[in-house]
Amino acid sequence: MTDINCRLCGSFDTEVLRRRKFAPIKGVSFIDEYEIRVCRRCGFGFAAGIPEQDEFDRYYAEQSKYDGSIDYGKESERDFSAYVNLIGRYKPDRNTAVAEIGCGTSGLLNALRMSGYNNLTGADPSQSCVDYITRRYGINGVRATLNSLDAGAGAFGVLIMIGVLEHIRELNRSMRKIHSLLSPGGLLLTDVPDVRNFNAVRTPPFQEFSIEHINYFSAGSLANLASINGFSQTETAELSNGGVVSVMLKTETAGDLVPSYDDKRCLEEYIRQSESVDKTVLESIKPYYQKPVVVWGAGTYARHLLADGALNGCDLVAVVDNSPHYQNGSVEFKGSPIRVTGPAELAAPPDVPIIIASQFYQDEIASMIKKDLGLENPIVTLFKL
């Protein structure tokens, strides 16, 4: 493993807190395992043993969560007023050039448009998202990642990255690119999951250490990221579910690191809580050992269960997922490939239990099985909601 050095400060003095494994899906997976490490020098937590940035960019271009979505505009129903107000306080000129990196379907850019901002750009690796914001909102859409975005120096007065920095392997290289894209005094607005709130947000065990989340931030580590890359973090706020919003202004000089050692304690507490919930999930699965089962879900948590052995006692006959990206791929289980099918293809006998390996959509999936598909199979849910 060559990337054990801290992704923020570069120190090789790092320690392993836990290892993560995911059952690979042939044709889809690009990460099967990694280590959660924390830096002893600056306190930053990150995933080590992961692919290069180019592979992440390719994955997001091909596996957009919006592709194939029934309701593309669901994100637009969110309330983005707090973000708009923050940007308005620092950059009130509605002619300011604003770009959102990783914009998705960009309800935020639309909210800025509705508040009078008229020079907007949305960049996303998914062509579907680019086409959507152009067609629906008339916003300039560009198919690009941060590092491939072709814009001149000082092109933007505001850059927005909501739920993006936790996905970026080359943090400092990306921050240098952001610095070059911003005009003097330009604003970078970010929102990322906050390690201090990992335990407070109801998610499946280890969900914050997902296939895609590879950086684990706090307000302190964000301040360090800003400082060493020529930004001043002027404000932080909690505007989203468990996240920390950071307002960074471009400066001309780099600052010093201030260690954020409490991040390690937060990560360790999250690991302990996740392990405890995982044990409860295992007890829910044990009654189905040595029996045929269907697993509904091929996402992070399902692949965690398949890789860590919680389902090894079962006779897995099928894996089902709604996402077209997973369908027709295959999961390796006990040395044999199990094809991932769509719901309409599920053909298990009615006495075979269906284990729903999803917390976020557990109730919706159960309803689909009974009402939409009309199946009489026993349903096994793993989480008390």
C-alpha cells in the first residue's frame, strides 16, 4: 500500500483504525477494500489503499445516482435558502460568476437563479445531469470534474461544492485548482459530513466509510485544508443533516496547520457504535442460516454484509437492486457469481425470505415487494426505524 501518508498534511505518521471490505460487483466495483487511517500529526481521518483520482472520476461519470431516476427533480424540493443567504452575504452582486462542482440536478443553482444570480454554471461528470439543468433551468451545464473543468484563471467569484470534498482523493491538488479558478477574494462554499456528527445521524453501520466517502472532515480539518492552500475559513455552520458548511475566502498566502486531534476520538466512537449495530443485524440474519434467501440491495451496506461474512451462513439464491447500474453485474459469493437482477426479474419461490439490506429505503422496498410486485415471500428487515 503506497498511499498511507496523510491526504491533508502529507505525514507518513498515520495509524489504522479499521479495515473495510466490500463484495465486488463485476463490471461496477472499483473499490473492494481500504483502511481507515488517522494522521498523528494533524488529526485528519482518511481512507488509504484506494484507486487514483482518475478512477473515481470515471466511476462518477458512469454511475451517477441520478441516471435512471424516476424523479430527477426531487433534489429541487430541498430548501436551499440558507446556502443562498450565505453566498448573498459575501457576494451580493447578482452578476458574480458562480459555478457548482458536482452539481447533480442542482436545486441550489436554481435557487440562486430565482434569487437573481444570472451568471451560473453547473459542472458534473454525468451527462444526464448536465442535460437536465440546461433543459429545465436554462443554466449553463458542463460535463466535467473539478480537475477537468476548462475555465480560465479567476473565472469565478464563487465556487460551490456540496457533498464533494469527501469524495476527492487528491485534496491539495484540487484545492490548488479551486484557488486558480477563483478571482481575488473569491468564495469557496463547501458542505461535507462532519465526523463530530457521524453518530448522531441515523445511517446503516459504517455508512460514513462507504465506497465513495474517503475523507472524514471536521471544522478543524477543513480550516487546515483551507489554510495550507491559500484560503481563510471565515465561517462554519451546520445547515444540513449532520454536515458542516465552510465558507472559505481566497487569499494570497498559505497559513499553518492547527492539529484537530479530537477527530480520532469521534471516528473511534463511530466505529464502536457501528460494530454494536452490526451485531444486532447479525442476530436478525442468523435465523435464516442454512436456508435459501434473496438479498435486496447491492449498495454499500449489502456489499459490506456479503464481504464481512454476516450472510455466509445463508444460501444466497438472488441479489436484487433497483439501480440499473448494478443490474446484470454479478456478486461473488462463496466462490460463485450471483447475478444482480432488477425487481421485475425476481423469480424466487414464495417461501424464500427476502432480506432487505437497506436502511434508507427499507419501508419503500417492503411496500414494493408486497404491493407493486405482488410477492408473498417473507420479508426480513434489519433496522428498526
